[in-house]
Amino acid sequence: MKSIIDFIIGLSIKKEVNLFMEVLNVKNLVKIYNAYKNAKHVTALNGISFSANRGDFIGIMGPSGSGKTTLLNILSGIDMATSGEVFISGKDVCLMDKEELCYFRRKNIGYIFQDFNLLDSLTIKENISLPLIIDNVRASKIEKKVSGLMKFFQIQDLKEKYPFNISGGQKQRTAAARALINEPSIILADEPTGNLDSKSSSSIMETILRMNEELNSTVLMVTHDPFAASFCKRVIFVKDGQLELEISSKGHRKSFFDKILETQSILMGG
Ligand SMILES: Nc1ncnc2c1ncn2[C@@H]1O[C@H](COP(=O)(O)OP(=O)(O)O)[C@@H](O)[C@H]1O
Ligand SMILES: [Mg+2]
């Protein structure tokens, strides 16, 4: 197992000259949705700034309508900011044209969705390989990377199976492997425990934690779930499109969980 991890980390070190570099920098981000007809404009983000270094694991929490999805959509290039800057690995994504952004996203951002978004008509191995196939990567290189990640996530026996033939936990690990295949600078996760029971929630959070701790992946996760957030190193609370408060973990998940609950009740009470 050690050699696989060394292999994956080794690849990342080659790509990122400085291991401790700033991976994400969000500066004064504003998003105003222009409403139709006579309705009012909606300020979904009202000047958010924060940054993430390599190896960070950040949770974004906040009440419904506070701008979490808008933030994630802008970071991932699905939506455009009204003003402000987003630097991912030092590159301003707001300045890229559509084609540039498409390529940059595929290379630099890994996604974990609420429902995992696996393609039913592809095998597990093909699902994980897809981002590399799109980029015409050599078959031998794809084989090497995919089998390394499948071993890491203990799904190597599922290679030729299809998503409908594997369990929920196996689907999650497949999605995690696919998110990592391009050695992205950052993993964006949108409510990964959103539709899951508590056992599956633990399992996906353990998987994301392994990505963060053992592979030094940088993770930004939007969640309304204090249990999921308690796996993070930092949690940023947003309200009305603004950064309200940030708390950090001291390393004990249970006490961080309590701190998150306490902060939530204070912020809601206030
Ligand atoms: N496409 C849109 N057009 C107009 N308003 C929107 C649109 N998407 C979101 N909003 C509004 O922006 C605010 C933030 O929404 P959102 O980012 O979805 O919040 P959250 O994910 O925290 O629930 C809300 O007031 C929402 O109604
Ligand atoms: Mg949302």
C-alpha cells in the first residue's frame, strides 16, 4: 500500500513545485443574480474572501439561501461572478474563456457530487478513466494510474462491473478515484452526505478524509451536515452571502462536532 501512496504523491510533487503553495484564493467575490421583469436583484454573494493551502480540508456551512451553491458553482466555473477574483493554483479562472476553462477544470478540479454521477453504461474502470480518455492520454499510462487508485480505494475487484452492480459505498469510492485521476489541485464536494443514511455518510467522509490525510489532497466541501463538517480541519460559516465566522479543528472529531453545533446555534440565535 505504501508504494501506491508514494507513487500518487510522487506524481503530485512533480506537478506542484511547492507542496505548501496556496491552492485557492477567493478575493472579494460578488454574485448578483439579475432578476426577471420587475423583481429585485438577488445578491447571492456579497464580498467573500478566503484562501486554502495545499492539504487543507475546508467545510462551508450556512443556512439555506446563504450562497453556498453559488460559491461552489463559481469556483468550479459553472457560473460567472459579478465581480471579484478566483485564483486556483495561481491562475485567475474568472479571466479564462470557455474553452480554456473547460480544459483547466478537467486538469485542476476534482468533483464529488451528492449522487456521485457515475455513468451507468460504463464499467467502474471506464468511469474512473473517463477524464484521461477525454484528454487522449496513452492507454498504458491510464492503466497504471487507474490501477493505483483502485488499489488505494480497495475497489480493484470491481474493474469490469457496472455501477448498478456495486454497493453505495463502492460507488462513493469509485467517484473519489475518478475525482483524483487527474491529480487535481483541489477537490470540490457538494453535499456529499446529502442523501445518505448515517452509515454511508461515515463511509464517504472516511474516504474523503483518507484523500486529504494520506494523499494530501485539498478539499473544499459544502455541507449542511455537522457530522460531515466535523471531519474538516476548518469550517467557514456563510450567511447572506458573507463570511460570518471561521472555526478550526484541534484534531478531535467529536469535540469539533460539538463546536460546530454550538457555533451554528449561536449564529442562528444571533
Ligand atoms: N439562478 C438564480 N437566479 C436568481 N437567484 C438565484 C439563483 N440561484 C440562486 N439564487 C438566489 O441566491 C441566493 C443564494 O442561493 P444558493 O447559492 O443556492 O444558496 P444555498 O446553496 O446556500 O442554499 C438565494 O437567495 C437564491 O434564491
Ligand atoms: Mg445549495
